[in-house]
Amino acid sequence: MQIWDLVTAELVATGRYRLTRLLRGQRGTGDAMGNPALIGTRVVLLDSGLQPLSITEGDLGLPWNWRIGPANAAPSDAIMQAQSFTPNGRGLLPFAPTQLRLRRETNGNLTLRWLRRDRALSADSWVLTDVPMSEATEAYDLEILNGAVVVRTITNLTGPGFTYTAAMQVADFGGAVTSLSVRLHQIGALGRGVPATQTLNLKESAP
């Protein structure tokens, strides 16, 4: 499910609204964005009427069988509908890193840098000087891609940067590259978060 932030909603007829100035891919759901959203796509209004399920981390991966219907109906009532659901903890995964940048140094190495994102609501603050950390530690997995093939995997990077040496480029591609495709995950308590997948063009460092 993709989360949108809505700026304006105009009532145009009974029970019918025109929604404009939508901010797509909010709360780490950028990977679920359609462009554009398909005609007939369902919309769920996230207001106080939507209550979270009483699921703990120990319940993740375990199938649940629900009976869904009016609050005043008994679970055995014919109006109740059966629904199976297996929680996967998507809301607890780290967001994809952002603002990936690539630069070639004078020695031929490539310097890759990025910015960490966080799922804490305070991470959207315009006042804080640093993004809060919801995970116990900062760690990343980086994959270097040649088309759809992973040619190199670097695990447990402890900061938002990596040096892809000239020797690594020769080993992976036969020589220096002019662009680089990468897939980057921040690691959380439940494993890899949503990846940032991007092809980066090089900027040359100053002599």
C-alpha cells in the first residue's frame, strides 16, 4: 500500500471529492508508487477511525484468522466475514536511504555517499540538526549491479558511505566505469529495509 499526504479535498457532489496536490510515497512507501495510480484504485482514509491491530513483534510471520464485521455482532454471526492475514512487519523496516551521490577521485576510486532516513515521526522535523535513529545501530548492505546481476555485495557498512576502489572496478567490470547501478538497504532489527535502487552518473573530483 502506498501512503499519500493530501493537501486539498474539494466536495464536488454528495459523497464525491476532488483530491489535488497529493504527495506520494510518504512514510517509506515510495517503492509502491504507481505512475500514475490506476483508474479505480482503492483509497483508505487514515483517520482516527482506523485502529491498529494488537500485534507484537513475536506475531510476525504467523498467520492470523480474522472474523470481520460490525462491532455489535457475534463472531459466529453470518454477517461476519473470514479473512486470513500474516503480519510481515513492513512498518518496522528501515526506510530506503536517499540522495545517493557518486564521485570519481583523482586516484580512480569511486566515492559513494547517501543520507539516512528514519521511520520516526520526528525525522520530518525542520528544526532538528540530525535525523533520529530508530534502529539499535546504523548499518547498510550495498549491492553493485551489472544489469540485473549482482557483481559485488558489501555487508554491514557502519556509515553512509563507501569507497569503490579502482581495483574493485577492474575485478567487477574489467576497468573504470562511467556510471554505477547500486541497490542499497539500511539494516534494522527485522533485517534489510526497503532498498534504494539507482543508476548513478559520475562527477569528477577537483584536481
